[in-house]
Amino acid sequence: MLNAELNTPDDFPAVDATTTFPPVNSTYGSPKIQDGAYIQMEDGPGNGNQQQHPPRDYTHSIAESAMTAEGIADPSGFWIICCVVLIGDMNRGVLFPIMWPLVKELGGDSVWLGYAVGSFSFGRIIASPSLGKWSIEKGYSTTLVMSMTIMLIGCFLFAQVSRVGSLYFLVFSQIVLGIGSATLGVTRAYVAEITATRQRTTYIAWLTAVQYGGFTVTPIFGSLFSYLLQDNRYSVGFFVFDQYSAAAYFMAILCFLALFLLLTGFQARYRTKPAVKSKKSQKRMEQDEVANRVTFVGITVYNAALLGCMLLNVSTKGSIGSFETMGISFAESHFGLQPAVAGIIVSICGMVGVCSLLSMGFLGKILTDIQMIIGGIIVCAVGIISFASLTSVENGADNSIVHYIIGIFMIYGIGYPIGHTAVIGLFSKVVGRRPQGTLQGWFASAGSLARIVFPVMSGYIAQYDDITTVFILLFVVLVISNIFVAMSSKTLTALSQ
């Protein structure tokens, strides 16, 4: 699709097929296709001219996959990908309630908490581009098996943190976990390439619902381990079980399960280069004309749109990253809540967020991606700024827990899941049908960068100034993001059609 000034055609082999949409047996309706045929497809008006290929004995490429009635080429592969994403972000969610107590036990403060949380994303940011590139060169299966193995090693390292008793070892184990879970770009690229553009936001929303549930719903497991094993430690041979290591061993078991699914049930897919299209559609030529315009900063509109989407990813991911860092300590200092209770509240609001994501298909019928981005960011910003006027319990405040629940609900239940998922869908649509692995890797790295910078920044501000300043800064960042989206809405809409 829009290739201007980003990469040459040789850098990214085309994935576009030569025929039109709808695919076989899709919900949009199509003529009868021979059973077992594989369709090269592209979005466009259905005219029954699909190109048929006989079934083959070897592994099929993504371009040759037949779309099912649900509008996705490989349903079983999609669900295995969902398991990989779930486990990857459970490493963040399950450890959420125990991270602050662990840092305190090791002698750290809020600054060290920021480093501990940010180091997970540091691992992701250094690995995401490479994993995205390897998914193109070596295939999805090899890339995912390798990353899951690294994640398994990270779980065992984290389980030894309390035994080693070092904050530096905690940061190191978090980096390894981050490297192992740096497959968001790979998994999103996989989903983007086996779905039609018109349904892509829905399927990416489902994938994001799984990811979101991983780090917002699963804190309840960390809270459970904290509640059951608090101040207790049990030894079984080499293994030591306490509230910290038990969570890590639990994640290790899930990593083994994911490896089993990848090795036994995941169909490896590789790209083939289809025939070159002889003529572009009028719609494609209009998109190219818009995309190839040069902006006042000297880059094309297409590249500027990609950069803008990445910055939106930074602002939304950074905001939730700050709450991931300060949420437990804030609940403790301003509402007098125990970590286990705060983790349960976040988990319940996260469940609502998952429901919001599962409704994205319905929302997509009545709202555009741009409208969902703006609306989601507004709700998230209001939830954040509502905390800015509060004072701590130490200063005599008696803040209502209802306020905390409503604010977290607005952020975790509505604002972030809808707004950020719409950003992901918009980016995928702007990229189009070109191989998405590397670009999605850079997109994921941008989000991981935000989860490094924002948590560390929040830790320093909370330690040396006040957490109120953090909330005001996050609010300003989100307001500026919405202004950018509103000003660029026409261009973004044109490029994402």
C-alpha cells in the first residue's frame, strides 16, 4: 500500500493479493467456492472473481489462506495467539499487587518501584523490533516459541528475587520477562494479516481484550497469593514458596502450557509474493495521492500518520503505565487500602474493561476509530484528574473508597481500553496490507518506551514533589493527544479506509 519514503518494495515483499473481497463463505456473502480452495484476497467490492487455488500438502502462506465465516483465516491459530498474549501480560498483572511490597521488603522506595516496573517495558522495547523482523524472516511459530522460552526463564529468575535479596536482580528478572513477552507486535501483525480491513478493529479489539485482561483482571491472582502466603514461606527441595515466588512459579506453569500449544497446535505460516497487480483501484490511487504529499516537516503524510499513531500509543500507554506503577501505593497512602484490596478493585474494573473491548464490534458500527479514540481519552483524562485534588491519609484526609472505585473504573473500565484499542486498530489500517511485523514491532516498542519513561518519571515526581503533579501532567498529555487527533481526523480517516 502506501510506500512513500518508508521502505522500498524490496524491503517489504507485498502481501496484497490479486483479487477482490469478500472471501469464501464470509458473512458479507459470496458465490459458491469449491471446498478446500484457497483464496488470495483484498478488500474491495465483491464481484465473484476470486482466484482459486487447489489444496496443498505443505504449510500455506497467509496470502493464500481461506477466510472463514467469521472473517478470519485461521481460527485455531488466532486462539493460540490469544493464549500467548494473555500469558505475556499476566506477567505484568499477576505481579502487580506484590511488586510494591517486594520493593519495600528489598529496601527500595517509589523511585525503585518505577525502575522495577519500567524495566519490564525496557525488555520489551529492546526486543520488539527484532522479534517483529524475525517473524517476517523466520516465521511466526519459531519467533513465538523462542520468546516464550525466554519468558519461562524470566519466571524462574523472578522466583529467586526474594532469596537473592537484591533490587538489581529484581530489575534484571523484569528485563528478561519483558524480552520474553515482547511479542505484541508479532501477534498483532499475525491477526492483521489474517483478517479483512473492515473487520480488523473488531479482531484486534478481541486480542486487546485478552491482553488487557492479562494485566488488569489477573492481579486478583497476585492478591490471592499475597493473602494466602503473607509472612509465610515453605521449602520443597530447591524451590521456596512465598507470596512472591508462588506467583512466578504459577506463571512458569502457564508458560509451559503456551509452549505446548505452540509446538503441537500452531500452524506455521510464511509469506509468498503474489502476482503484481496490473491496475490500482480509484480508491487506492486517491489514498496514494494523499499519502505521498509532503508535510511541512519534510516527511510524507503517510509517515507522519504512522508517527502520530505511535505518539498516541505513547500517551495512552504511558498514562496507564503510571497508574500501574503508583496505583497500589496511591491507594495505600490516600485511601488506606491494603495492596490485596486495591488489586481486587483494579481486577474488577479490568473485567469491565474486557467487556468494553468485547463490545468494540458493536461500537465500531456506530462510531469511527477517531471518535472512539477521542471519547476514550476524554473519559480516561477525567478519571485521572479527579484524583488531583486529594490529600493523603497521613495529612488527615478521609477520602471515600467510592471515589477510588469510580476513578479506576473510568480509567481501566472504559477510557483506556476503548481509546487505546482504537489507536491500535487505526495504526493497523493505516499500515494496510503490507507485512506488518516490523512496523507493529516498532509500534509496540513505542508503547514500551512510554511504560519506561512514564513510570520512572512518576516515581521521581511522587518521591520528590507530590503525586498530584503526576495526575496533572498525565491529564495535560492526554488533552494534547486529543487535540492532535481532532486536527488530523480527516487525514487519518482517509488513510485508514
